[in-house]
Amino acid sequence: MGNHERKHVRGIFSYAQEITRLQLGDQYTETVDWMRTRPYYFENDHVRVVHAAMLPGIPLADQKEEILCGSTSGERELATLFPDGHWHDHYTDAKPVVFGHHVTGPEPMIRDGRIFGLDTGACHGWNLTALCVPGFTVHSVRAHADHWSLAKRQWQLPVLKTRPWRDFSWPELAEAIARFSSAPDAATRGWLEKLENWAAELRSSFPVLVATAHRIADELTTDELRRHPAARFLFQARNGRLDQTGLAGQCSTPRRTIDLATALGLVVRELPD
């Protein structure tokens, strides 16, 4: 169990997890169920194996999961315990320990035949390294490409399309669009431009929404207003308390704006595909 698997199991989605979820598609749920069964360590007569780290002098069964898998909190604890070095600088047991997580460079980190850091950056285009036991021979092959850079570019637009844009506040939506607008991919930039235009069109509909609410409020009886799906806004209009400023405060997201437009019988454009 590593920090990435742990994130999937705990439902925490950073960019890498969002990409993986899309890549796995219909197999995602069963894959996460399999991840739940993964142990946090492996040990036999020859070797100890962890994803990220362990505290020297403590049996593996008594280690914190956060440290073993390299979660953010585990990394913080290690930094506090070993401010001037690394946990493996203090590992003195005779049994070898093998770990990954931290990229050691294109070559593995091997010390005293007991400490083996095997993450040699395959996902970044360096090497994939394996240790064969009990002979303790090391094998490396060169990665074909910087896979992470390629995946980030390839999946950026599909990941962006999964964001809950309808439920973002208007400032959040504008900030997110600005943050990704310099994407190197032309398709991503083009879609973000459509998204920005969609948001601007929705916000420009506020005057029409206010005017329509006032018109309907003048046409319906009190009982009809109570039964109307936009009753709250219509009563505000009837009582002279609905204007564009007040509406903007209540329609603070695209979804609320679309819902009100639909309730008033108006047609607005949906989120771009």
C-alpha cells in the first residue's frame, strides 16, 4: 500500500488520482476494492519491504501506516523526527530493507547491502529498478518516455471536464479558468474559452431573470405564486425586493442560475461538452 493507493481507498483525489479514475473507467471500483486488500509492508527471512519508510528499531507490525505508505502526514512526522537527514540514515538492523516512493535519481540508492532505495524515476523517463532476492541482484531498464508528463497533458482536458463547474461560485470558476488557461494543449484552451463564455452568458442573463420574475409575479395570484417552483423569487419581485444585485447574491453558482431560469421557463445554454 502506497500513498497513491491510500488516497484512492480514502476517496482523496489529487490530479494523479483523477487521471487514474478516468483511465480505469468501469474497472475503477473493483480496482480500489483490490487496493483495500494490500498490506502496508512485506517481510520474510531475507528482507523487509515498505512503500516509503519505516522508523528504525520498531517492528513493522507496530509501524504507523502513514509512515509506511508515505502519506503527507507520515512525511511530516519523518521530517520532524529526522530534521537533518533521512530515516534510513538511522537504520542499523541486519535485515535489509527495501523501499521506493522517493526518487533516488536514475540509479538506485544502495548502502551496506542492507538499504535499497529502488525508485529510480521510471514514470519521469529514467529507470525502472528491481531487486531480486535472496541473491540481492539489481536489475534496471530504461523507461521509454517521461510518462507522467505525457499523462498530465493527455488527460488534462478529460479531468477538467469532470470538475463540478456548475457548483463553483462565480469567483471560484473564474479563478480555475485563469489557472488552467495557459495549458499547452490547444484543445484544453479552446474548451476553457467556451467555459468562460458560458459563464459570462449565464451572468449576463440576470437582467432577463429579474424582469421575467417581475412579469410573472404581476400575472399570478398569491396562491399561484406559492405553488410556483420559483416562489421565493416571485414573492421578492412582488414585494419590490428583487433586483440584479440581490439576484446575484442568491444565484451565486451556475447551477442556481440555471435552476432559476428553468423554473421561470427560460432556456439557457448548458455546460459545453
